[in-house]
Amino acid sequence: MRASTLRLLLATTLAFLLPSAPVAAEAVDAQAILAASDAVRNPDFPFGVTNTLIEYRRGRENERSVLAVYAKAAPDGGQFRSLIRYLAPARDADKLLLYNGRDLWFFDPASKASVRLSPQQRLLGQASNGDVVTANFARDYRATAAGEEEITDGDRQPRRCHRLELTASTPEANYPRIEMWIDTVGHRPVKARFYTESGKLLKTAYYRRYQPVFGVERPTETVIIDGLEADWVTVMRYTDWVKREVPEVWLQRDYLPRFRPE
Amino acid sequence: MKRAAAAFGTIRVAVAAALLAAGAARADDADEAALRLADAAPEVTHAAAGGRLFVEGAAGRGGGDGFRRLSLDLRYEHALAPGLRAFVANRLDVRSPTPDGADAAINTLKEAYLGWQMSADALLDLGRINLKNGVAAGYNPTDWFRAGAVRSVVSIDPASLRENRQGSVMLRGQRLWPGGSLTALYAPRLARSPDDDGLSLDFGATNGRERGLVAVGETFGGLALQFLVYREAERSTQYGLNLTALANDATVAHIEWSGGRERPSPLMAAAAGSGSADAWRNRLAAGFTWTSPQRLSLTAEYHYNGAGLDTTAWNALRRTPPQRLAHLRAEALATQEAPTRHTLFLHANWQDAFVPRLNLALMHHRDLTDDSRRIWLEARYHAGDIEYAIQWQRGDGSPTSRFGAFGGSPGWQAVLRHYFQ
């Protein structure tokens, strides 16, 4: 009786341990894969980049914006903070957007007004503020592995990818859930799908046109496809990468009226 | 029977699988079409910004009369040396017919100053600077430099009033630290009184008195705070506070307050029947902005002007000869203060409304003292470097009320703007 009780206990313990052990291992791996793909997208030092956004509706160009982005990770090695300056169109020239976690400020040099924005407030059509600024997903999402799949990447090449399920784990996360495909070789981000709380597809993003930037092959273009209107497409193209210092004092509201690029 | 049920189950599974596959195929087709668009996206070359120029033409009707306007608006900055830059912003409005006694051409030198960035965290500016304080949208109690600053009103939109005004000549220093700053400025007296000449630099309107301001900004968690102390010759010290907080992912709350001892203007003192005694006055604008996922932003604010007339004094003034009321209204317009105490303000802005690139805006003022109302609507569409706008406004209330002065006659204007860079 005692032996059978022991066997039952052992079996029960194993039943709990066996399924959970691979899950724990997967969680660690998935998070590491996500962090590695973040490192492919984002340099690990302060930098500047020009982001050209071209928005298409029903197959025709609708809007075009050119932004100068200055990004720097938080001192604790955390999320990026970004200062964004509009270069074009002419009506928006020199407007500024400061993105510091959930702290968002918009400055218009015409009215000299610094206006605080909510994270939901979008300034650039389909692209959310979170799409425009540099973001480390591994910091704001918990990743779990959902197997491997072969998919066609944004450059129409077949890619063997890890499929990761990302769930928001901090209030700074822009989306409740993301599905992400990351190349099994080199951890390149290939494709992502962003969902609402209720599971509705918000948008699909393809990371493509990989080119050497700061010694690493990085995506130089993101194509965003709307989840509801598939013919609503935004192309974000990154050029003019430069390693540059972004002083800590720039990353606050009171500096916005004074900000001048060098 | 069991076999039929099993077959039916198999068919259901097959249909579901086919639907899923069809859905995936459709998604793949859509993705492929999107990627083809991206393949053909043009290589964009751009010049670094550093200025803006637009020409604007407008025609409309207000107060029963037609009018036309042509405006030229320029903002430009230029690096003179490392850390040293020159800034100029100017606007010229030419009107027809000319308002009573005014020049047809009104020039507003908004800014002309030198900015010296001494180090990453220390800055010094000298010249005419358009300084704007305040976090509220419809009324800014801490924006002390707004009084007399608007030479030419082209719209009652608060954003337009903030944009189309002349700065004050001042020496301004700023020290920054991570998350905060200290600003101190001094604006000297340069002229005795405003100058109506259309091309005047009008230092009397902005630098008619010696003034100074110290402001400290700091961030505490999600709270952004700013404390201000303002001093003007022959006036008591005024204090101010600006506060914003993120209520949730879609809502920003804000409070703007100012207070200090103050002597009413002769017109206000006569209307209030209170004499010219110095008394503590509070001013407040408090509200929130909520944004929907569809890019609709709604702002609601309550405005309190402690220096305005209470219900009794306002109603008494409305029974006096109309000239007194007209003078008080003109003074309120120049100082951008309400003549009464309590106002509700609503502002809605919808970007990409119904069709891409169409912005719709609505502004509503309701005076809680005399229950008069004003509504302002704007539809603005942009295509490339050109913007088209139609604005319409209407006041409701008795002819002697705050917003019913024009007997409910609506005004409108059509605007065409062309940007150059």
C-alpha cells in the first residue's frame, strides 16, 4: 500500500514535471531568440536614422513623410527613448515627437506648444508611434515558442523560422499580442502579426531588404499591411544610419523647443 | 446512422480546413500585393528642414460683411557658428476691405532672435521670442506673454491665436537636467504704448512694461509638473502651475492654474463696481483629452477667470449703454481673457475623417454666466503642398451676451494655403 502510494506520488510528480520542463526550456529559448532578433534590428548604442514613410491606400500613394529619428536606450539597459523630427512634408517641417516610454510629447514650432499625447494618439496615419520609434520587444513582451515553420519572407525567399507568440508583459507594450517569425539562422526578424486584445488582426509587418549597417545585416525596410484593409500599406525605409551621442537632457519636454540637429 | 454522422463530421473538418486554407491564400495574396507596392516605392530624397514658408488666401463673410485676405508666413533658422543660430518668423496679412481705422497690411514679426547653446545642458537666447506657457488647449492662465501679442486675428481657433502672434524681446537662459529644467528670462520695457501702424515692430504691445519669469519643470513618475513665478512692473507677483498626467492609454488629464494679487483694469473695476482694490485672483483651466483608435481626439475643459465679472456684475453691465460692453469685449479680446468667470470648452479633432487627408474640427464655447454659446467648425483637406479649408462659426445668445454679439449671424471663410520648403 505504502509502495503504491509512493508510486502514485512519483507518477503524479513526474506528470507535473515532464510537460513543464520543456515549456520552461522553450520560454527561456524563445525570450533569447526574441532578444537576439531585437539586436539585429537595433544597434546597441545611441544612433540616428532617417525614416521615410510612404503610405498607400487602394494601391495609390496617399501620404509621404520623412522623419529624422534619434534613439538611445534607457540608462538601465532598458527600452529605447526616441526623439523624432519631421523633415517632410513642408507643412510638418521641424515638428518634434518625444517618445519616452509612456511619456509622449509633441512640439509644433509654429505655435511653440508642447502637447502631451496619450499612447493611443497616432500622428502618422496607419503607423503607430510604436512602429516609428525603435523598440526592444524582448523588454516589453514575454515570448513562447510555437514551433518552426517555413515561410516566404518580404524578399520572396523561403525562410525556416521560429514562430514566437509574444504577450505584453509591461505597460509600455504597444500591442497586447504579437505573432513573430524569426529566421532560425541569424535570428533575423522576418514577419510579425500584431493583434488586439480580442484577437483581431491589427497589422502585418515584413522586415526586409537586409543590408550591412554598423557591421551587421539589418532590415532597412518594414512593410506594414493593415489587418482590416489589406490595400492600406505603409512602407518604412531606413537610411542615413549614424552612430551619434544623444544627450540625456534632450529626452524631455522642456528641451523640445530648443532642439536643433547638428 | 453513426457512419453518416462520421461522414458529416469529416466533411465539416474538410470544409473548415478548406476555408482556413482559402483565408491563408487570400492573406498571402494581399501580402504579395502589398510587397509589390513596396517594391515599386520611390527612392525619396529630401532636404533637411530648417524653415517653412506658406502663402494663404482667404475669402468669407463675418458680421454681415464680406472680406478677403492674403497672407505670407515665413519661419527660417540658420546656423551662424557651432552652437549659434539665428531664428526669424514673420507674417504679413493684407485685408480687403480694411477694418475701421486699420491699415490694409498688418505685419507681425513673430520672432527674431539669436540662440546660443553653450553646452548640452545650458542655453541662452536674445531677441524677440514667442514664449508660450501652458498645457491647456482653450485658455492658458500661465501664458502671461499673450496679452497684446496678436496684431491680426485670422481665426478664433486658439491654436491660430497662439501661432499668429508676436513674441516679446527678452534675454532667456535655460539649464536642463535629465527630466527637468530651470528657465529664467527678463523682458525690458522698450516702448510706452502699442503702435497701430501696420508695418510697425510694435514693441509697445509686447514690451510696454518690464517683466520677468522663472519656471521650473520636473517629472515625477507619470506626472509632468511646472511651477512658474512671473513678475511685471507695477503688478504683484503671479504664480502658476502646469500639470499633466496620463489617465490611461487613451486619456491625458491636465490642470493649468495661476494666481496672485491683482488690480482690475479701469473698465473691469467700473463694471464690477468694486473700485480698483488689489485682491487675490485665481485662474484655472482643467480638463482632459481622449483619443479613439480612429484618430478622433476630444478635449473638454472648464475655464475659470477669477478676474472676470460675476453674474450680478455682468448682468448689470448688459443693461448699460452698448459702448461700455463693446469696450470691455475689445479689452477681453486683446488680453485673451474671458470677461466673465465660468466657461466650458469642447474641442474635437478627427484626422482622416471619412476619407484620408480630411481633418474635421469642432470647437464649442459655452459661457456659464450668461448661457451664450459659440460653435466653430473646420474641414481641412491637404493634397501635397496644398491645403484647402472651410471654417464656419456662429454665436448664440442675446445681443448683450458674451457670444451673441452679432445677433446669431454666422461667419465663414474659405482658405487656400500653399507650402514651400
